[in-house]
Amino acid sequence: MMKLSERTLGDWLEYWAEHTPDKEYIVYSDRNLRFTWNQFNKRVDRMAKGLLAIGVTHGTHVGIWAGNVPDWLTFLYACAKIGAVAVTVNTNYKQAELEYLCQNSDMHTLCIVDTEKDNNFVDMTYKMLPELRTSERGYLKSKRFPCMKNVIYIGQEKHRGMYNTAEILLLGSNVDDTDFLDAKKRVNCHDTVNMQYTSGTTGFPKGVMLTHYNITNNGFLTGEHMKFTSEDKLCVCVPLFHCFGIVLATMNCLTHGCTQVMVERFDPLLVLASVHKERCTALYGVPTMFIAELHHPMFDMFDMSSLRTGIMAGALCPVELMKQVEEKMFMKVTSVYGLTEASPGMTHTRLDDPEEVRYTTVGRDFEFTEVRVIDPETGEECPAGVQGEMCNRGYNTMKGYYKNPEATAEVIDADGFLHSGDLGVKDEQGNYRITGRIKDMIIRGGENIYPREIEEFLYQMPGIKDVQVAGIPSKKYGEAVGAFIMLHEGVCMSDFDVRDFCQGKIARYKIPKYIFFVKDFPMTGSGKIQKFKLKDLGVELCRQNGIEII
């Protein structure tokens, strides 16, 4: 009989290290790097001791700012074993976003790599913490970030004021086993283990506190819906700093004892080669990833016949794309719907569902949860076929937003239901379809973008009188960022000027793809901006100006 588990991440890791010590857990096929469950567990223990040695303890916030590097998961589990909280940092973040997160999260220790895409993490960290250059490691005193005590470079290189991985592992050898065991005993499954920053429904990003109980059970049930066993091999090319990677992928593998075939940063050729070489049985991705794989010129050179299932999620999943993936990659595609605050899965299509259900719905409730479609006006549950807000109550609801009880109360009602801000409909068979969005959130290729953040940034640009940001339909990304700009009288400005102002100051995925210079905005009779009409306005303006929507 299926039931929820109270094991922590550390408990699960030690379970498989004891029962299947020589089975491969983590594989990097491109560099032939392989860890068995036992090998990985030992490395995690050394890293956990090393963190204890530099002052990380129960409740301490440890940031991980890296792509899917081999030690990303080592730091996650090391934190989990001693009760620390792993704070995931989006690798697309620019300077202001990094500093906001570090300050808001009261981060104690930040773990970084050198570069990711066009970001130099070492330089950005020094800019945020100039005291590092003159501080002895472990004795950082920052005026702007008083909670920050350590920076760890994930690798062998040495940087002024920072520890590197080898030094943390070495420090761990000096920590007494008794101290380590005492730290482990203090950990409870209802402790926060992971904090992810999301734009939520209002204001600036907020830290979503997720517990061991939240994410291990959500990962386990996700795997059960796809009939995972310890014999499965999941190719993980989605980023670990999102719930898609850390929960639907990693927690699924952790609770089923299967192998995680890692891709450090998404590359369609590397994904195809990894599936082929390792005989992966499952593959995850957002729609744009699957499109890139299917249309790669070398696709036919690889054998995809080992695949049997996977998840396509993170954005609107086109029916034709799902059909192509099933036909050409020999796998049954499932879809998960949810949000970070729900750990993230609320509904999921099952492996045995008929094609129509898997292609056109987001499935039915996760076990041990209640999903309701609620009338936003009355608060009453909507009957089948009637649109309302998707809401969830159960083990998967977040602990809350960090240091923000007001925002928490705005999304979790008195009855314990988490309000998603998304509109949906439940059919007679209990499957859900997502039909729209109450909130203004833009989801571009799996990245959550909150318009107000971009609006407030663009307000700083000289010449802009007013600006509204909305999602524009995109064939490639599901949605793209559209900026509707009103200029001060006499000001001339071009699309290039706006994008140039944004370049290097906000993450690339937040920079508006479509820029419209308008005289006014659609308004209600009472003078409120009708934001939902901006999407249609943007499509019409593209048509009038001969701009192709891609």
C-alpha cells in the first residue's frame, strides 16, 4: 500500500548506500565520471563534516550557484545531513539579482563555480563582497551582508578569501564523528532542506521553504506515476536549481534507488549521446529542449530505443510535439503541473493514461493531496467543466515564504489551500486542463518572470514615462516578454536602445523580446490597466508591423 515517508534526504541516501552500495547513482557520461551509492555517500559525509568545520549548522543557509556540476548534489546532501538549508541560485542571475537573494535569504555560505554562460561568478562575488580579497578564509566580515561568513569555490582553483572543495573535504577529516552524529540526530523530516526563490504572485522574488517531507514524497510519487524502479536510468538535463531538476528528477531517483545520468548544461547533442551510451530509460525536459533534440542534424545517429518514459513540463506542451517525441524517441510522455510552492507537483498524467489524456491534460491529483478548482469570487469549489483557480492542499504545500508571513497568508488560505493563481478546469474523469492565469506571471521556457520586476527596472531608463510588461505567445518558449512603453513627450527611442539598457543588468531571459511604443494602455472604466488585454494587443501590433512571432 502506498504511503508517505518520513525519511530525510540523508536517510534515503544511507539506505541505498547500505542496500545497493555498488550500484551506480550518479553518472557523467561525457567525462566517464561515476559514483556508486556508497562512494557518493562517503563523499557527502566528508563534505558535511567540512561544512560543520566552517560554522555551518542546523538551519544555516548555504547557497549553491552553479550548473549541474558533479558536486552540486554533494553540497545538497551534505546540507541535508546536518540540517542546513540549500538555497538554490539561478545561474542566469546578474549582479543585482544575486545580491538581493543573498541579502534576503540571510545566506551564511555561498558555493560557486567560475563561470556560466556569460556570467563570471568569481568576479560578481568579489564585487558583492569586496572584503573577500583581504579576509582570511572563514573570517569574512561584510558590512552589506553581515550573515555571510564563507565562500566556497567548487573546484580545485584557489581564489583569495575563498575555500575550495578540496579544502572543505580536508577540514572535514578534523571533525569528530560524534559531532557529526549529533548534528544528524537533530534533523527532522519537517525541517526546511531547500529554499528556492520564485517571483510568486506579487513583488520581488520570495524564498519558498521546502522540507524533506515535501520534496522526497513529491519525487517518490512522481516516479510511481511513471513506474520507476531501481533499474531505471534518468537523463537529467534540466537545471538542478529548479524544482524540475531537484525534485521531479533527483528526489525521484533518490527514493527509487535508480541512476541519475547528468548533463552539466543543456546541449542537445550531449543529451542524445548520453541516452545512447548509458541506455537511459527516461528523459526530462521543457518543450524547447525536446525540440532541439528532435531537430538536431545528428539525431538519427543515436539509438533512443532504451527510453520508455519521461516528463515534458515547465511551459505549455504542444500536442504535436508530444506526438513526435513519442514516435521518434520511443517514450511515453507525461506532464506534471504545479508550482514551486507545491514542491512542485500538484497533478500528473500517468504512464497508463490514454494518449488523449496525456496529450491534452495535466492529469489528476497527486495522491495524499486535494486539488480543487475554486471560484475566485465566491471561494466555492467549481463543478466539473467550470473554470476556476487551481488550488492544492496536502503534504506538498510549502512551509511558507522565508521571513514573509504576510505573503504566505496571501497564497495559503485559512483552510490550508495553496492558491496557484492559475485558471483550470476539471473534467468528469478527474483530469485537469490549465486554461489561463489570474496572476501576471510570464513563464518563458520554464523560467518564471514577474512583470513588475522588469517594469520597475525599465522605469529607471531616462525617457520612459510608463511601462507595462506582459507575456506574448511564443512557439518556441510558450511565452516571451513583451514591453509596452509610453515615452515622455519629445523623446525618441528604439528597440535597440531598450535592450542595450537591459544588457548585463538583468538576466537575459528577462530582457523584452518584443518592444512596443504606445500612446496609452487598455483601461477599465475606473481607470485600471487591463493587463490581460496586452497579450492580444501585442499579437495585433506584431501583425500590423510584419513582425514574426517565434
